Amino acid sequence: MSSPSIPHACMVCKRLLEWNINRKKWQHQRPFPEYGDHEAIPAPAMEMDDVIYRCDFCSADEIRYVVHVQEFIFSRVICREGDWGACGLCGTFLIADNWRGLFLQAKKIDEERKNHRWSEASSTRMWSMYDGIRTNVDGPIRQLAPGEAP
């Protein structure tokens, strides 16, 4: 089994995976159960040419910015060290150092996508994760060149 510190993607759906500490295995990212209709077949993402990247904050299907984040643990999941991708809108929040605005925007998009409002407990939990990301940022926000992969 490959190291959980190296980003992995599923060889079936080409989506990035997350490492579950308790189960000691790669799994589909929890916000996207639609990609969990098959068992994840992990491979190091850097060895695949066609990985589908999403904004790590709001889940948009575009990456325009990256920010380096140190590895941290949140809710039994190792949040990977490396460049976290942001779409244009989320990148704007990151550049402005507006983490609360970033969180509220991502929450709004997720609620609209799922047609379901977050409970106060879910909001508190997710804000805690965003705060974990914020405190582990290690470097500047960098805009990607046109056509550059994250």
C-alpha cells in the first residue's frame, strides 16, 4: 500500500481520494458519494495523466490557484500535504485572506448542490476544518498559468 502522504486518485473515475485513518485505506472524498458507486482503486495521482481535479474548497470543476498546505488530521482523515486547488472565486477569497467568506461561499454552494441546509453542528465541524487548513497554509497563493496542471 502506498504512503497516505502522497495524493492518490481512483483509476476508475480519475477522482482524487482521501486516506481514512481508521480503515487504513483510500476512499472517495466524502462530499461526493456519487463517485463512491464503485470501490476506489488507488494509484499515485502523479502517475496518472488524466486525474480530474476539483476545487478543494467549493468543489467546482476548475483549478485556477494553488496554495501549499501542510499535512494535518481532521476527523480521522489525513488531510494531505501539498498544493490544494482553488477555483477563481475561492482563489479570490484566499488572496484576500477572507477565510470566513471562503467558508460561507463553499457552504452555500454545497447546500445548493445537495438541496439541503447544513445543521449548526455540520457548520461548526466544517468551519473547524477550514480553520485547520488556514493554520496549515505554508506559502503564497499561486495563480496557475493557462493549461498548467495543479
